Amino acid sequence: MLVLGKGQSNSFDAQVFATAPSFIRHNLLSYLNHKENYETLGSLFEHLADDYAVITYSQRLWGFFRELFHISMKTIFELFNIDDDFQSYLNALNEGITASKPIRGCET
């Protein structure tokens, strides 16, 4: 549930990097457990899982590209002195990509 040991890299540095967020999640759950007086960490985790959606790799990747498109279009519009608002183009691109879901997350 805390994604400990799910890293698939053979690099030691990558394994350490993948382990750190699991410990941060555990510490956060322990702190909230202490503050909210939950009986078990499982019930606290279930309570938080209902309110928090796990961001898949494809969503993070799309977020990176969306920001890249934003910076690129802003630079192009400034470079060529285009007065049109580029945000409408970004919104249309975002709607088209998120509606088609070309990349799907995977459990493994």
C-alpha cells in the first residue's frame, strides 16, 4: 500500500530514491495517526486513500509535456509578437489528449 519495493531499476541509487517516498508516506501516516487518534494505520490509510487519487506515470508524463508546451508556445508567441491568447490552444490540446487516453497506467 505504501509502494515499498515496487521500483524496477537495477541501480542502487534508483532503489534508494524509490524507497524514500515510502518512508515519507509511513511517517506522514504515523503523524496523522498520532494527531487523529486512529486505532490502526490501515483505517487511516483507507480514509486518506478515498480523498487522494494516485497519480499514474502517464499523468505525470502528460503534466511534464503540458508544461513544456506552455513554455514553448509562450516563447513562440512572444518571439513572433502574436497577440492571440495561446491558452485556448493549450486547453484544446489538453482536452484532446486527456479524452483519448493514449497512455494507460499499469499495476506492474
